[in-house]
Amino acid sequence: MNPEKIKEEFIRIRNLGFILNTRSDTNDGSAGNVFEDHLGVNENNLREPDFDGFEVKTKKYLESDSYISLFTQRPSHPNNGDSYMRDNWGIPDDTVPSVKCFRTSLHGHRWSLVYGTHQMKVEVDREQQRVYIHRSDLNYQTVDRNVYWNFSDIKRGSKKLNNLFLVGVEVKNINGRDHFKYIDSIVYMDYLGDTNLIDLIEDGTVRYDNRLGIYGQEVSDVSKRGKPHNHGGGFRVSRQNLDKLYGTKLVIPRE
């Protein structure tokens, strides 16, 4: 795809200024959704096919090196693997002790001490073509190795990453509603993950985050408050290391 065309399209959206959030203000993905609504849409409200298939992710500050969610993918085994992890590995929530939560970051190159009781890591098994979550006791003796992803499921989960817009966004409340202004961007193309994603999981460049929590008091639906909520655990990478997944990068700086 023509890099200049991509740059022109981002600048066109940036020049729209603050854009009304047409989604819920409590939806974490709203800024990306609104950007996607405008991406490649011409004056006749038709989307140019060149921009089909772009994944959009937003960050408040592009210059920060905080982690970026690549994709979410439920474990291949067991069925309802997220519930299995919550029920078997979680601890009572601080505010609603009757509900278990499980929040941790796991890496392929080292163990992580989880809740002071167990060591855990991500483990690549190339012979079985699986990525396991390995849970051991404090002496590194295996306790549980039931949760895993098949390589094929990881590849399927990452297929939307072929082209990626990483967009810096400013949020402003105007007349009681959130508005978004898109200020800078890094566009990634020529995805390499089909060949190196498993390597990057194994060496710890890509980590796995569990975010099995509860609905908080800010949720407008009162009936959901304090109930179990999967906040979208998945495979994540730092912005600096995102370069390792792509062959081409286009930087569009702030004005």
C-alpha cells in the first residue's frame, strides 16, 4: 500500500479535530472504534478498499513504552479455560470476596511469583505445537499444566494483525460527552508474525496477561456491579518491540 496515501488519510482524520464518541464512554475500545469509523471513508460515505483489514489500536501517549494488547484468544484447552483459571488459580476479590479474580503477567523466558504461593510461566512446546501456562509450587514442581493454546489457534487469533494503525489520542469531555482527537500515529505493515510470533512468546518479548476481575461501581448497569468480568486477557507486547512483528513502519508525528 502507498505510504503517502496512508499518511494523507491519517492527516485528514486528525484535521477533523475532536470527534464525538459514538460508542459508550465506558468502553475501553471506543477511541479505536471511532477512528475505524472514519478510516478510508470518502465524501460519499463509502470506504476505500485499500483501508479494509486495518486493525486500529489507540494509546494516550505513543512515546510511552507501555504494553499494547495484540489479540485475545481463549485457551484451546480446557473448555472455558478462563473460568478454569479464575476458579482454580484466583484469589477472593478485595471488594467482593465471594468472587475470585486472577490478574497476572506471564512470560516465556522466566518464572513469575503469583500471589506469593506459586511460580508460573508461559511454556512453548514445539513437539506438541502448544503454548502452555505452567503452574508450579515454590520449589518449581509442576502443579498444573492443563491450560494451553494450540499453535494453530494462536495463529488464527493473530490474523487481524496484518496491518496495524497505532494511534495517539487525546480525550476531551465536551458537554458531558467524550470526544477524541487523533494526534500522531505509527502504521505497521508487512506482518512477520506468521513466522516469528511463537519465537517472541518463547523469548518473553510477547507476554500473556490475565485480567479476570469484576465489574466495578462505574458500570451503568447496576445488575453487573461486583459480578465476574473478563477484561480481555491476551497476548501483549511493548511498543518498542512491536517493530519485531512487522517489516515496514511508517511514523506520522504530531503537528
